[in-house]
Amino acid sequence: MPLRPPTPTGPQGADSDPARRDWPRRVRTSAWLLAVWAAVTFGTTYYARQLDDATRGWPFSFWMAAQGSLLVYLVLVIVYALRMERIDDDRAASHGD
């Protein structure tokens, strides 16, 4: 199912609907964050074997990849929330909502 902007709800049309105008910014933000998520998820697990170092019998590289990935995911959620809030604030400021 392709991503589509929200449909206009009023008689004014698509150009005056703020949600429709903000849609490209929201999709770009989501796409960039999804690309970072994919790189972290697959990159750390792919390269963790090259960092193989056993610390007290435990594979330290996989542990670091797992813990570091969780921290990056947390940062991604925070960045997403702040970015979407900024888009909403920009819309409210430009329309006096």
C-alpha cells in the first residue's frame, strides 16, 4: 500500500490543508530515521564478528552491539518525537492555531 497524504476534509482543497502540506516533511523524516534504524540493526550485527573479543568467556562484541543498538533506538524515538512536534509547531505558528 503506497504512502498517501491525508485527504482534504474541507471545501478549500488540498493546497490549503496543513496536514497535506506537512506530509512530505513527515515522510522524509520517517524515511531517514528508518534508514538509520536499518543501518544500525544490520550493520552492527554484520560487523560484530570482526570485533570478536572474549571478555571473561563472553562474546563482548555481540553484547556491545546489542546494548549500543538499544541506545540508538532510544535516540531515534526521541528524535522522531521532537521532529514531529517541530512540524506541528511550525504548522500552528503559520496558521495561528
